[in-house]
Amino acid sequence: MLTRPSPARLAALILLTGALSACGSNVPVADAGLEIAAPAEQRLIALTDLDQRVARVGYRLSAANAELCPAVRNSAGWLLHAASQYSPELRPYAAARFGLDGDLPGLLAVPEGSAADLAGLRRDDLLISVNGAALTRGAPRRAAAWEGVEANIRTLDQALAAGPVDLVFRRDGADRSVRLRPHRACGYDVQLDPSDELNARADGKRLFITTAMAGFTATDDELALVLGHELAHHVLGHRGWHEAEARGRETQTVPALSGTAGGTERQADRVGLYLSARAGFDPAIAPAFWRRFAAFNWRVRYPGWNHPSAEARARDLERVNAEITARRAAGQPLVP
């Protein structure tokens, strides 16, 4: 399941600050529509548009690679948010645009082919109850808060972990019922963080990508390349699995994957390209992406601690793409 992030991100909706230590660069880049000087409604639209794109790509990666992930769960595939988590400046726009109400979870994104999509749910539906248990609207509050919607999401996660769920949702002012049958997916949330730093990272529970990095990717294939690299860190065991806040996730035994010489970043590059290809994205774009990234950002032109240069990564990924192409031609499974 893909969910909206913590209060730290909510504060960043007003002031876009901070850098992430990760598989990227700390060179700042302007986010179209997310600049502090932009009107609040424009920033909201720009952010939620990126949220939906990250959700769509993240879901495809998660669903296609569940058998390779050490942590899995039953997933609806949706991206949820609530009025209460937005700042006082943005909350009126969010409530009006998305039909949000207090802590009740609303659907911000419903990726095609997800369990939520197949159940007939749509963007802007508001979840009211699960298996007869009402979700809570919460008390009115001025400051942005995450605790109320997080409790509702935990209730949903626990219900989904047990199998199909009966939901009541509100659409166009009318309450409706639906039965949702969850799909198996990797057990890692995908989180978009407002920041002008070109970065992405994984911490054992989540995949993070900044608005600047997501915005820099010109296509969903490029976005999948970045997110697939971070997911590969989890698949390869580079990031320890954290049991805290596991919420319906479980561990599983996964196939042993062949490593790559040159450290964890080269390993994640190789396996990540396989994960992207398994999800139906084009692995052939990887070398050109790294060369374009190097032309834009001088820092990645040179090797750093555990990070090869962009040109070295491009050449490595040319070989990996050739390997993937050969396996497809031979009818072999795409298991790195």
C-alpha cells in the first residue's frame, strides 16, 4: 500500500528545505510549481500530480517484484491522504479539490490494475468504513497532523492483511459499498519528499524520492529506473528490514540473486534495472538517463564514496540491458 508521509513532509509543503543523504546528488534544482513564491493552490496541484506519478510507477514495481522482496503484504495499491495532514494554508484547497474531510482517508491515486482499481474505486473517493468498522473523522484541529489518518490507515492495513475487505466509501455525496480483494506486493511504502535536492534513498521500510529528482525524470521509464535502484537495495539486503510499524507486512524467503562486483551501488544498478524490466518499463533508457544526468549535474560525473561515475554506470547498464535482452530472446525468466 502506498500512503502519504509523515508530518515532516507536511511542513515542507510550505517551506521546501533539507537534503537527503542518498543515491543522488545534493545539487539543488527548482521544482516547477513548488517554489515557495508560487501560490498555495499551484503548489498543491504540482505536488499531488507528482505524488500520483510516483504512486503509479511505484505500484507497478511493487506488484511485479513481490516474489523477490524480503518483505511483502496484501496491497490495495492506492495512495491515501487526508485533510488534517495539510497545513492551514493548503487544507481548504485540498478539501475542496479532493473532497476530503478531517482524518478520513481519501484516494489520491488509484494505479491502473491495482486491487483498488479492479474494485471500481476512483481518485477522490473517501473511505468511510472497513469490514463494518467506521473510520474516524477526528476532532477539528488547526495545525497539520498525521496521527489521525495514520490510525485509520493502520486499521485498513490490518484488515487487508487478513484478505478481502468490505469498504464503504463516499463519492459525489453518496455512500457506496464495494468488496476489495488485495494483491500481493512488496512491503515498502513509496514516499515523495518535497525538496530541491536531486536524491532518492531507501531505509529498510520505505523508498524515498525528492520532488526535484522525480521532476527531473522525463518519463515513467526513467522514474522506474530511479525507484527500481532503491527497491534493489531492499531486495539485496543492503537496507535492514525494520519491524517497527510493519503494519500487515510479513517476511518471506526470496531467491538468492547474483551480485555484481564494485559495491552496493553497482549491485543495485544491475538488480534495479531487472526490477524495472520485470514491471514492464524499458531498460534501454538507463545509459542515456545517466549521461543526461551527468550533463545536468557535474557532481555525478566523477566517482564518489561507493558511487561510480555516471559514465561508468551508463556503460555498466548498457551491458545489463544487453543481458536482459538476451534473456528475453531466449525465453528465460528475468531473475537477476
